[in-house]
Amino acid sequence: MSIIGWVVIGLLVLILIYAIAVYNGLVRLRALVREGFSGITVQLRRRADLVPNLVETVQGYATHERSTLDEVIAHRSDAVTAKSVEATAQADNMMSAMLGRLIAVAEAYPDLKADANFRELQDELSVLEGELQSARRYYNATVRDLNTKVQSFPDTVFARAFGFSEEPFYQDDDPALASAPKVSFARPAA
């Protein structure tokens, strides 16, 4: 065999090794993305399990706030049962807003705010929201890494050939979050 033949075989072997390395890297990144999303759903499930206890506690004090309480209970598992990242994020954002309204309802009842059970549930919810925020950041970091690899040349050639594509970020599409809030301070009379 001639030198050109050996060079061609050597190049083909290098390309094959590179393709295997790219494939294995993409598989690892895809697994991390799935793990990251799983972490979000675990935290959402924990929050969904906490919600009935929180609502039950508030219900004892705030009987005329029935519509808020019913809405929270009705939608508590939407994020856990959603079928896509986008649907999960949307349901998660809706539940966060409803929980905010529930806590606002609780603020109107001093006896409820002083209730040890309510304070404990509120603290648990606060910790859980922090863990959920961490899970979202981890997921988005793994999606960023996967998407960068899928979009980078020459990896994109192999990624497309192996059936890999970009994954969606976990995000809130609420336009109000994209703009800074208006703040104005009254000027003292001169």
C-alpha cells in the first residue's frame, strides 16, 4: 500500500475517533439536560405537595378568599403534568403568581401570619423556591452547553447526522419581566 493510502486510512481513523468523541459528548450533555429538567420537576412536585397544606392553613383564617384558594388547588399539579419544557415553565410561572396572591391574602390576616404552622409552611415554601431556582439555573446551564456543542462547527455536522438538536431553555416569557419597573420619588416642596 502506498503512503497516500496510509494517509487516507489515517485520516479516516482520525475522523472516526473524532465522530465518536463528539457523539459521546453529545450523549453526555443530553443526559445532563434531562437530569436538569428532572431536578426541576422534582422541586415542582415537592411544591405541589406543599400547596394543599398551605391552602388548608390559610383556609381556616381566610374563608371569604375562596376563589384564590380554589384556583391554587386546581392548578397545583399543572407544572408536574405538563408535557414539554415550555408548558412546564408556563405552568410553573402561573403557580408562582398564584402562590404570591395566596401569601398576599395571608398578609391581611394577622392571626394567620402569627400561626406557627403557617410560618413553618411559608419558610418551607421559601426554601423550596430557592431550590427550584437553582434547578432552573442548572437546567439552563446544561442546555446552553448542549446547544453550543450542537451549533459549533465542526460538531454541528456530526450532531445533525446523529439526530441531536437544540433544547429549549426554561424561561419566563412574561414581557413585564424584561422591562425595568418605573420608580418615582416625589420631590419635596421647595
